[in-house]
Amino acid sequence: MDQVRIGVIGMGNMGSSHAKNIFDGHVKGAILTAICDERPDRIQWAEGVFGDRVQRFSSYDEFFANPNIDGVIIATPHYDHPLLAIKAFERGLHVLSEKPAGVYTKNVREMNEAAKKSGKVFSMMFNQRTNPLYQKVRELISSGELGEIKRTNWIITNWYRSQSYYDSGGWRATWAGEGGGVMINQSPHQLDLWQWTTGLMPKRVRAFSGFGKYHDIEVEDDVTAYVEYENGATGVFITSTGEAPGTNRFEIAGDRGKLVVEDNKLTFSRLRQSEREFNRMYKGGFGEPECWNIDIPIHGRTADHLGIMNNWVDAILNGAELLAPGEEGIKSLAISNAVYLSSWMDDWVDMPIDEDLFYEKLQEKIKQSTFNKAAAKDLTLDVSGTH
């Protein structure tokens, strides 16, 4: 194989962007051969943009029966991600799925098992992993430069969304249509980077969520979560779509200093002597280790969605190592599920969570949901600069 024939499922905000990038030749070794969407207006849009060079399908079954596809990009509402990925794997197709991996870990685990059984290349659209800034954070931590982690803090509140945004899609901000709010839609990238850069997964979570706090929606638009890690470190994750101006600040405190990511810069407050060693040896009462504030140079540019797509195709054609293996999507989703479960139960939640209990609670929310698929009208918005 010297070219990967790709089909894109979902011609909404992200799917249409991915399809056009492939069609325009921005993904080396890839050709767009098919698209699929159940909405007639999006099929019409695809006809106008791609003409007869790309097959158009309004049925998932017809799409998957198409022999001119080697891999699929899934860009549908969240609940469909695992279902469609499993269908693709069963038909021997490679898969790149938009984030999040799904809505609940129980069926994402089934998706991962199907991926492993198929032997096909599976990637997740965690495009922020292409950012050299976060790659450098991960490098400094994994190399031991920061020492043992003591605390993590991420304030990610620059996701401001107006009511008109939520009104643009019938599935948006509903339990039945989307499966959640800011945690499942806007914050999966940060949840992924939180565990990817530090190498830590929480052992337990206590979260507080505001459901429809700032908008006329049924899901959460404001969250504060406190987590504890196995090594004794703690973390706080704060996110919201109702604050303007918002903040995006990530701090990681370790035995050898502190890393701060803010305003697209990385600062390392580096201790000349580890804090624990200084604490044992220093006899002067007041005092603290000598600290150097260093602006860490960041080389390279963020490849974003195109970087993940090119990496996925390169893995299919040449065996390249995946930057965002699909199986890792369950990690950030597990944190998100724990936050929801803790908020619903108003209590601590141990990880791994009770997946059956989470599913039961989610079904209760779905039954009360206002989502009406028949009445839903979706607008395709320009997503430039929103992620």
C-alpha cells in the first residue's frame, strides 16, 4: 500500500474540516474517497465541495460496505464513537476517532478490545499532543528534571461559550445527545495532557459541578475537581464555559521546582537542591532552596489536527509510532467519568470507578434529558481558533 483511502464519518464542524484537508492534499499519502452523514444538507455541502471525486453516503451500513476505504475518521457526536469504531475494526479498517473516546468507559473498553483484536492502526485526535510546549513538559518530567511530583493545578476557563453556541446543535449540552458539557466536549484535550505529561492517573476524585450554572443547558458548564495520586501528590482541575476573560494556566510542582505553562510559554523555577534534601539538611530556620527562574526555549510548531492525521497515515503506511494511540483515550475519559460520578453522588470516588454504577447514573440522566433528535437542527460553525 502506498496510499490510504480515507472515509470521513460526520460532516459537522470538525469532520468537514478534516475531509477538506485530506481532499486538498494536506495529509501525505492519503486520499479522500468517501464521506458519510445522515443529514441531507451536509451531503449537499459535500457534493458542492468535493463533486463526484468523493462518494457520498447517508447510511453507515452503506458507507462501511464501500470497498474503496482503508481507514475511517470518526467525527460524529460522542456516543457514536465506540460503536462506529467497532464496526470499522470488524471490517478490517484503520480508525482515527475524534475526542472524546466515548461517553462512558464501559463501551470504550470494548472499543479498545476490538482494536487490539483487529490489529489495525487506531489513533485518537488528541491534537494538543503535537504542541512542542507540552512535549517539553512531558520530557522534563519523565527525565526526572522536575523530581517527584507533589502537586498539579490546571485552570482552563478560556472555553467561553455563548448561549447561541449551545443552541446551534440539538444534541449539544444534553445528556442524551452529547453525554455531558465542558468536561466531555471542551476539556478532553487538557484531561489527556494532564495525565500524559505527568504520567499520573488519580487514585480518587472529589468533584463539584455546576449544571446549567451560566447557561440554559442541562449539563455542566462549571467544574472544580480535586484529585489524589498514589504517590501522595494532589491535583486540582478547574474548567468553565461561563467565564470571560478566561485563564489557561497549568502548574506542576515537584521536588526540584515548578513548571508553569501560560500564555504559550513554559517557565521552570528550578531548585539547585531538591526541596526534600534541603529540608533535611538546612539548620538556619527561615530559608529555602536557591531557585533559578528559567524560560524554557520551545522549538518547532504545533502540527495540530493535521499532525495527528499525518502521523496516523504514516503509521499505516510505514509503521511510524503513534503520538496519540487510540487505546489511551480511555484515560482522560476515566477522569471525566469520575468527576461526573463524584458530582452526582456528592462524595469521593475511587479509581478505577464502578463502571456499572456510572452507566446506571448516566441512564437516569438520559431519561430526564430534553434532547429530541427529530426536532434537532444543527448549524455547522467555523471552529478556527477554538481548540
